[in-house]
Amino acid sequence: MIRPDFITYALQNGFDGVYIAADGPDCVYLGEECVSKTAKRVESAQRMLKEAGIEAERVKITGVCSVCGESFAKSIKDFHSTLRKLGPPKTKVEVKT
């Protein structure tokens, strides 16, 4: 389970980005609800980042399955490329609790 303040904390403490590899709708714990809750939390974190002057692209969520190695690797490479273009965050993130 991911919390928006964990994401902002990571960026405040030296991370250039946060990549969240989430279960798909086959999540054994909450199924479809799991996907929806995780997406809403990521959206909340992205709003917090925008308010702090940090690019929302520094947070990425993707669904991962056990047979999707090639698409997972491409997703990681694309995210890495995005972070390289953005460079390090220019603003400290204020963590709201």
C-alpha cells in the first residue's frame, strides 16, 4: 500500500522519482478496488507535487504481471529517460500530514 506522503517524502530526501509497480485487477487482496485506490493515491501525490512546484511526471504507476517482463522493462527505461530529461528536483517538497 502506498501513501502520497511516502512519495513526497522520498522526493524530499533525494529521490529523483518514484515508480510504482502495482497489481492489476487480479490483486488477491482487493481486486479492482486495489487498482482504483492505488491510482487515487498516486493522483493525490501528483497534486501535492504540483503544488510544491515539482513535476508530476516524477511519479509513475504501472500494472505489472508475471509474464510482462518486456513491457515492464520498457516502462522502466521510459521512466528513467523522463527523469534524466527533468534532472534533479529543483524544489523541496513540503510533506503535509
